[in-house]
Amino acid sequence: MVTSLRYSVSDAGQHITVELPNCRYVGVISDTHIPHRLAAMPSRVYELLRGSDVILHAGDLETTDILPALQAIAPTFAVRGNLHWQFSTGVHDQDLPLCITLRSGPHVIWLTHGHISLARSMMDKLASLGAQRSATGINQKLIARLARLKPAEATIVVFGHSHLSCAVQMNGTLFFNPGAVAASASERARETPRIGRLILHPAGRVEHEWFVL
């Protein structure tokens, strides 16, 4: 159970560091796309997140109005997603930090959406249209990018963006994508909507699981 939090902010709000004492159950969600793809958060999401010590949202919230209901369950940390046309409506998550580092005992979690920049986001869109890009390849490309950019001390990288769940262990770091709450518009990224959970053990071991909505 998280009883207190300490923050530090750098790079004009681009990166936040948070200390999380006594954190074991981490609820992880991403790509909710409310209200432009989903009218509201599915009630099952709240049911599955109950019991979490902390909740992480890996971006593409679109509206940040969903955060208070998540905060009522557990301390919630969210990062911005990539820029969508809906930005022009004024409903967007672009005021959130680009990435957050969370420390709990031996675990260092780096939370980011995965796109990192507008230019890379546009490249991802183009790649997803290419016939050569498989569903597996989408996450592989994101993991390769994040492996280069993550903090050296990160033991877990949590990301979204692809709408495809995965858990890949590479060079001592777990790369975890919880999948998406909102279905993807891309046929090759069509996966049943889901959320994830990480279980942090004091000795450094991490378990992961997914829950289909």
C-alpha cells in the first residue's frame, strides 16, 4: 500500500520522478481514447483496478477527466499520448508529462506512451500502413526505440501506443505493454481490449498479467 509520495520535476514538466514506498500491485492501462473512440470508461476497468497500490496510464487518454475516478481507487500517474486530430477540439492529454520514473525498492519503472515525439509518431503511422509491418513487429520497433532512450537504471518500461499487449525481457529490463482499453482502428493491431497488472516483489522479481475486458 502506498502511504506517501515524493516528486521531483525536471525539463519543464517533461519528466517526473516519483518515489513509491511499499508498492506491490501496479494496475496498468493505456489508450483509453475517451471520448473520441469510447464514450466512457468501461466499468470493468474500475473493477479490475481495485486493490491496486498504484495505477499507471501509458497515454492516449484524450480527456484527462478520467483521472479523478482512477485516483479514487489508487494514486494514479499518467503520461501524454501522441498528437491526434482531436487536439483541435481542446480535449487532449498533451499537458501531461512525456514520461515518469517511479521507484519502489529495487524496481525502477519508466512510464511513457512510446511515441516519444511527433516525428516518430508520424513514422509509426506510416509504418503501420505498410504491408511489411506485422503486429509483432510494431511492438518490436517500439521496444528497440525505448531500449535506446530509457534511463539506464530502469528495470521495467511500461508503454502503450501499439494497442497490442506484450511482455519482453531484454538485457535485464521488462518491457510491458498492457494493451488498449479502446480497440485499435488498425486491422493488424486488433486485439481484444484489456488492461494489465504488475506484481512487484521485494527481492526484485516481477510478475505480469492481463485481464480481458
